[in-house]
Amino acid sequence: MPDLNGLKGYQDLSAGTSDFNAQTFLIQSLLSRVNTATLVKVTAVTNVGTVSPVGFVDIMPLVNQLDGDGNVIPHGISYNCCYARVQGGTDAIIIDPKVGDIGVAVFASRDISSVQINKAESNPGSFRQFDLADGIYLFGVLNGIPTQYVQFNASGITITSPTAVTINAPLTVNGNITTTGTVINNGKNIGSTHTHSGVTTGAGNTGVPN
């Protein structure tokens, strides 16, 4: 992009005045080709929240490129990039990215395509370095208000879902349970409206719920 002296790119009036300045101009030009981390938008996702191995995303860098004349050149899409999941062994929190998410991506120092395929130690798939093709999507930023979430604050922990919360496990609760809705056990209402039939008033106990 032209500066105040009418020169383009990283070049300025001092660029050609010494060998050091000429080398500095060359180094700055080469560094401009190195990708480190940037903001991206998710354009496609292989997973949709199901129990499955970690998937892949297509991402598009959001900071446009500029040529020496200041012309805008949007980035293309980086396909089949792996993304991060909080996981240790077979324990995981599954929150897959969604199309339209804005997030942070980093770019590997070498071609990671062979490792992505083999999921093991591998030689680089090519000689490329710090390339947009070797992106790793880490997490979302700059996104909107969630409607389904686990919230931590000074008041405690809140789990909110507009549909349902399902727990597939034996459950032990060390404390009181308060509900404003109906409690269902094996299809039976065991809340405040639950009654037992065939009971005569007295000191005896009722049987199990039915």
C-alpha cells in the first residue's frame, strides 16, 4: 500500500540506502507470507453435536489482504481444518462449531495433512510452512448470546436448555432438589400431584409409587 512518499509495500525512502535496509525490506516482505493466528469464520462443519470423533471445519480468514496499491483481496476458504475439543482419552465435552461462528485459528509451522489422516507421527505432506491450508480452529470469539449453556457465576452454576437436559447415568444428589415443574419417574408423576390409591387413613405406610 503506498505510503506518504508514494512508495509501495514495505519499501520507504531508506530501503535502498544501505545493505542493511535492503535486507530489512526483504525480510519484512518474506514475513508477510507467514501465517500465525487470525480471526476466521466457519463456513462448513462435518459434525453436528453427535457422539463421534472430532471432526473438521472449513474456515475463511476475516482480515482481508491488501496489495501494494491498496486493493482489497479477500482470502479464500481453507478446507478440512481440524478443530479443538476439550477431551482426555474417552472423556469429552462435545460442543461442535456451527456454520457462521467467528473464532480463532492458528496455522502450523509445517504441513499437518499426513498427521490428520494417520492420527500418528508422520512426515510432513509437503514442504509448505505457516500455510493457511494447515489451520487449526481453536474456539469461538465475537459471537452472540447463547440460548443453551452452562453458566458459572457468584450465584452458582446454571444449566439452561430450551429443549431438554438428559442425564444417562446413575445419579446421586447430596442436597435438596427444588422443582417448579413435574417430576416423572418411569412415566409416573411423583410430584406434588402424585397420589396412592387404596389407602386407609392411619399410622401405616403406603407402598411404592404406582
